[in-house]
Amino acid sequence: MKTFVKVICVVLVLVIFAAMAIGSGSKKGTENDTAVNNTKDTIPSGNKTDTKEDTKKETQQPKEEYEVGNGRAVIYTSSIGTTWVQVSIPVKNTGSVDLYMSSCSVDLVEDDGHLFESLSLVSVYPQVIKPGETAWYYEETTLDNVPSGNLKVQPHVNAKKATVDCVRYEVSEVEVTNDKYSGIKITGWVENATSEEASLPYVVVFMYDANDELIGQAFTIISDGLKPGDKKGFSMSTFSSYDQFIAENVKRVEYYSYPTQYQFN
Amino acid sequence: MIQRHSFVFWFLNITVPLLIGLFLYVVFRPDTIISNAIYGLLQLTKPDIRANSSLLSEVIFFLRCYSCDMLWAYSLTFACSAIIGTSARQLAVTGIICFSFEILIELLQNYGVLTGVFDFLDIILEIISTLLAVLIIIIHKKIKLGTIV
């Protein structure tokens, strides 16, 4: 009997101490949920406490953080003499929650700080990224004037915590070949292995060179959708005249397929 | 008188570490559930403790991340030992229960069952705290029995 009482008392003590352990944890879904931080800009340099905190105890709270990588603006001239710019900006989800990305504006700035061009509604692919994944803002457009030197890319990234699901469809047997006339042709299969019909699914392919630099991107939309279990072929062509953008230079491809999703809050 | 002294010894060794831990949480970890509750209850503004030197930064980091866990484990060991007893066998049982519980809590944090972050160093420091508590209990017992003057 005495032993039984002791056991009950010890269990009670353990329960009380477990409750204390829970109480000492961070409450999920508080301040950090509302703040989207560009970690490159917001991590204070030289403050060891804060830097360690980011990687240790307090990281249990869901965090919306992303890192904007080095954007690139490649200028090239088409066969008919038009000046084009290919803009690509990687954004990596460095937080612990899915991010919903939306189109943004991108400023192209000359070496002396002069604003050369401002691009609006630059699309991002894919729209929803999981922690650790990278989305790309990508645009190819014509320029009225030719810049005298290099252009620096200054994006105004739009990212927030995703309230929509991160849905992906399976892409397989992706082949990259040179198109008959110019640019690149990409073919492959996309399969909806989910239980819901895919409405206007995107298939996007990123192509990287031997240095693992993004040299081009292509996308298509399966206009008639994908029913659960459906597997459809896709074919897309790029019309880029960027001379590095040929099938022989493509050493790695990365692809996503996902539904068109909107998040208004 | 001895009994009263003994009660004070056990009571203080259980409650004081918890109160110190609570104070440290309120000052250095204002984002935790318990701190949020206290700040909300007392309508206080949360402090922003930052270090100006790297040494102070390390101290604050230790206080934030590890000291409370150590105090918690120390108090737990005393609480269990107060119930189970202080013979060699009973202290061994207390140690096993405390070690297991401390590891279990960290594992539950690792798998997301409990809030908090799994940290192997936490386990090490909690085990050290438990061993320290057991050592203090043994010394206290020996003093009480007169085998240590």
C-alpha cells in the first residue's frame, strides 16, 4: 500500500514537472506569424545571442523567413536586333512554414545607381514553397534602350505564410532538346496523384548550366486540367534567343507542377 | 527540530530552483507560455535583454537556454527523492526515473509532441543536475547521521 501511494505521488510529481516543461515552451502562432523577415536584412550582425537564438530554442515557433539570393539580369539581342533582358531572382524559404509567393516589381539599376527600368508583375514559380525550397522570380522582356553596363537587380519580394496547401503533381521523363527554329523544347509527363482535380496546373522547368547557374526557365499550363489519377504529356518551347540557352548547355533541370492557387489574406 | 530542519531543506531545494527558473524565464525568455501568462496577468511590458559584450552574450545565452532546464531537473530530483526515500537503492531508483523522464521530455520535444527544441546538451546538463542533487542529498544525509562533521 505504501509503495502504491509512493508510485502515485511520483507520477503526480512527474505530471506537474511535465506541465512545467510545457509551460516553458514557446507558444505557437504568436508574434512571428505576422512578420515576414528577409533574413539577410534582419539578422543583426555581431549579436551572438540573437544569431544563436535563431537556430536554437526559440526556433520552435513557426517562422516565416526567406532569403533573397543574387538576382541576375542578362541582356541579349535577338536575331532581329531587339534588346531583351532575362531577369531571375531566387528566393529560398529559410523558415519553418510554407510560403505563398506572389508577383513583385523588380528594379533594374545601373552601376552608378541610376534606375534603368522598373519591371512590374514579375511572376514567381512555384507559388507555394516548402521550407528549404527555392522559388524563382523570372521574367524575359524587351528593353527600349540598351544599358551601357551591367544591371543590378533589386526585387521587392512578396512572400507571406501560406494558408493554402502546398500541392504538387508528379513530373517525369523530362527531356530538353533544341527547338527546330530557336530556343529549347521541353517534353515530359505530369500525373495527378492527389484525390482532387487539378485546375489549370502549371508545369515549370528550370534549367541550369555546368556551373549550376540558372540559364533559363519555361512553363506551360495544362488548360484542360488533370483529374485524380490522370497522367498527361506536356510540351513547351522557349523563344529565347539568349545564346547560352541551348540544350547542350543544360546540365541539370528542376521541375515543379502545381495548381493555380490564390491567397487573398 | 531536526524534522523541521529536514522539511525546510527539502522544501527549499524543491521550490527555490523553480522560483529562480521562473524568474529567469520572465526576464530572459519573455516569449514562453508561462512568461506570456505572467506579463499578461501583471500587465507588464516585456524587456529586451541584449548583451553588449560577447562574454555577457554567452552568459545570457546560457541563462536563457540551459539554466532553467538544469534548475528544473534539480528540483525534480529532490521532489522524487522526497517521496521515494534516500537509501542507496531508493536514490538509484530516483536517478533512473529522473534520467528517463528528462530524456523522454527532450524526445517528445524532438518529435513535436511538446513545445520546445530538442537539444542533446539539455539532456547532459539535466543529468548533471540530477547527479548534483543526488550528491547533495547524500551529503545532507551523512551530515544528519553525523558521519560527516
